[in-house]
Amino acid sequence: MKRIASALFASAMALALTAAPRPVHAQGLAIGVEGGATFADLHVSGASTQLGHRTGYRLAGVLRFGFAGPFGLETGVGLAQKGAVATPAQTGLTSNVDFNLNYVEIPLLLTLGIPTGPFPLHPRVFAGPQVGFRSTCSLSGTISGVSASVDCGGGSLGTTSFDTNSTDFSLVFGGGLDFPLAGPLAFTVDGRYDLGLSDINPSGSSSTTSTKNRTFTIMGGVLLHLP
């Protein structure tokens, strides 16, 4: 998935840079809200088997600033559900174990609009760093037919335990489309890939492995362009 996302991002950047140098978005501020689905996992380096994907959601407030020309900045605050799923073969339990990780995230993205001529669509690509602050972390599953949940670092679920750092740094890249609505309103959709850079479990069982977040997100929302 990472190679495909990187290739798509590189192709979009090349298209934008070779297109006619005309402004795509008006200069100024835009605020909005977005929401959508997350498809997350935890990549454990050196592991013989990897954890499965976990589906969650992401909600965010968005602030965009457009410069003269196609470049701009995007930031905001989001709440994202991440984590992974471990199978019974990996944990020894009779059910899957959910690694439930929730983060408050603040990205700082450089955006690049792609010219579309007379068409009323505004595609864009973006990339930049993001910091996430862990809000909750827990393990949940079934032991002997009874559902159970424990906080990370506060106990174990069977023989499975987990703890994480409170801060996670990642690189975000992706693309999206804006559709003009009535007046200053616009509908926006985007897809983004969060590539975790931090080892969120440095106190794991082996010093030769690292555990990093990986998340693909699809979102939609509404923007209000300010005068």
C-alpha cells in the first residue's frame, strides 16, 4: 500500500508541476469540518506475522490558507481511531484482540492545487508532518466466553499486554477534490495515508523490533471560504 500511495503522490506532483502556472484556489482562509473512516494497522518490524487492519473513524476541524498561486497550507485538529487486530493464533485466546488507540492529531500540510481549466473541480495533493497525542489506549477481546477490556500499560488480556508512548510523529500525504457549492461553501473529499515515524512501543519484548502506526483514511466534509 505504501508503494502504491507513493507512486500516486509522485504522479500527481509531476502533473501539477508540468501544468500551466495559473492560480487554482483563491487566496485567503477557509474553515471546515471533515469526517470519515480509518483503516489502520500496527507495523511490527522483524515480526514473522503482522497484525490485521482495524476500522475506525476520524473527525477533524480544518483550517486552510491559500497563497497566491497553487500553493497553500492546511492544519487543524482531528480525533482519529487507530490500532490493529491480533488473531487467536497470535495471542492464544479464543477471539481476536483489538488494539484500540485514539489520538488527537495536529497536521501541518503543504498543499498544491492542480489546474483543471474551465471545470468546476479543484483537485489538490498534500504532504507534511503530523503530531499525535494519545488520548486512550486499550486491549479488548474474549476470555473463556467473557468479554474483557484492559487499559494499555495497566494489565494484560490473557498473555497479551501493550503500552505506548503518549506522542506519535508521522508523515501524511494524499490528495483530494473540492466541489463548489452555493456561495462561499464547498464540499471536499480526500484520501490520506499516515506513515508512522515513531516507535510507539519502545519497551516491547525485543529491542530489535519497532511498532509504528500505519493508517489510510477517507474523509468528506464542508468548507466555508472566508472573505
